[in-house]
Amino acid sequence: MLPADFEAVLRRFLTLCENDAALSDFAQKRRGIMQYQLTDRDIEFYMTFGDGQFRAGLGPAPQKPDFIIIMDAETFDGVMTGQIAGPSAGMSGRIKFKGDTMKAMALLKLGADMTRLYQQALAGVLPA
């Protein structure tokens, strides 16, 4: 179930991503721009990485993204909390991709870190 203050969780998640050592390390070795579109909430956010910098924010990416990930907010939350298997959601059409699939595949390495950071964001926003 989607948190009541989903946008606050998302903002915290993006801030945690920007300040995470593992994501900065990932950005040392790779370069790219990804855009997420959460269709049911009319929310988009981006992540850019390269030269040791990992940046994230709400809204459109500052430059043309290498790939776009499209899903609804429930699917995003479900994948990030482990309630939905990402690969299954992709194969069933709940998650759609556009753009450079090779860069998208490289991001699979970020899955555990992004899940960890999303769950930290949930814990920091939701009442105990």
C-alpha cells in the first residue's frame, strides 16, 4: 500500500540517493541519465551519474535521459519495498522502458542500494 505522504518519502529518497557513498562510487565508473515517470501520480524524477557525482531530483532530467522507466506509484513502491519483483513487473508490462537498454541493465547493480535508501526514506517520513 502506498504511503499517505508518498511525495515526502520520494523527496527524502532522492536526497538520500544524492548523499550515498555506494551510489557515488557507482558514478565513478559509469555515466548516464535516467528519468522515472509515475503515471498515476503525474510525478517524474531523475537520477544522473558520472564523474563521481550522483544527482537526483523531482521533475524532468536536466538533459535528455538515456532511458526512461515508466510505471505507476504502487509498482514503484512495491518494487522498492520488496513486495513486487522488479523483473516480473517488467515482463508483465507493469514497468516499461524506453531508451538505451544497456545503460538500464547496468543499473540493476543499484537495486539493493536503492531499496535500502527507499526503506530509510520510509522510516524517516512515516510515523513509528
